[in-house]
Amino acid sequence: MDITWDIFTVVGTIAFAISGAIVAMEEEYDLFGIYILGMITAFGGGAIRNLLIGVPVSALWEQGEFFTIAALSITAVILFPQNLLRHWPVWGNFFDAIGLAAFAVQGALYAEGMNHPLSAVVVAAVLTGSGGGLVRDVLAQRKPALLRDEVYGVWAALAGLIIAVGGAETPAQLIILFMFITMLRILSYKYSWHLPKRTVKF
């Protein structure tokens, strides 16, 4: 299970580091800002999760190899040909979907490994899967995807629920779950699925 957890951590770290870096480039940040936003996007969700489920925040600094992976991913984006980056509206959503699914599964496994109840496993999945993107959007002064009427955090919650009830336990089942959540997220933005909303007007 540790190997599976590491796989999802690597996939999520790469996807969200790239996502944060390109958002920073869209907002015309300097090189330092690109690295900072990329790192915050990659590790923000895990930090928020750790804070709320009782894991010392200092545990974040024990992930030295993942910081290296994130830094290399951001560097690759910076060096990427400019003409290919113009397709970011397509690839950006794709990487965001991968990061959401990978970190949702990873966060749920993390909470389940600590023997937390179902509700905590679901919350850990949501916070880990969408927390980094939430912080990224806030810092970039964008409307957070998690809080829009677009379906986003629901998929992370679904991943957490499936893991919490024992619906995905083996590495193969977890990979299938990851692919399933990624597909749902891609379909939701491709076909503009929205959750019901209620407004108040005075």
C-alpha cells in the first residue's frame, strides 16, 4: 500500500505543480513567483489536510524527494516551447483533473491508514484533492474551482467515500478508481456539468 500511496503522491505532485506553474505564467508572475505558486499548488492540499486531521505540519518537510519532483516539473514547464503552451486551456484542465483524482485517492488512503472514521476520510480526500487548487486560485485572484457551481470537489468526495467503505483496496482497484475520478472530472468540464445552486436576492 505504501508503494501505491507514493505513486499517487508523485502523479498528483507533478500534475498540480505543472498546473500552478502555468497559472502563474498566465498571470505574468516572475520566475520566483512561478516556482512559489507551483509548489503551493502541489503541497497546499496536503498541508491543509494534515492540519485538520492532526498530523504535524512539519511532516510536510519530510517529503524532500517530492519537492525535487515538483521543482523539476515546474522547470520543465518554464522551458517548454511557448507555441505548445498556447494549448493550456485543454491541457491545464487535464492536469488539474489528474491532480484532483490522484491527491483525492492519496488523501483518503492517508486518513484511512490513521484509522479515521468515514467522514474524516472523505474530508481528507476533498482537502487533499482540491486544497492545492483552492489556494492556487485564491493567490492568483481567480474564482476557486472548488467553490464554483461546476462539479469539482464532489469527485474528490466520491473517491474518499469509495475508499472509506472498502470499495477500492488493492493497488489495481485504486488505479481504476483514480482513472474513474479523472474521467468524471474531464467529462464534467467538457460537458459543463453543474451542481444545483440556490441564490438569495435582496
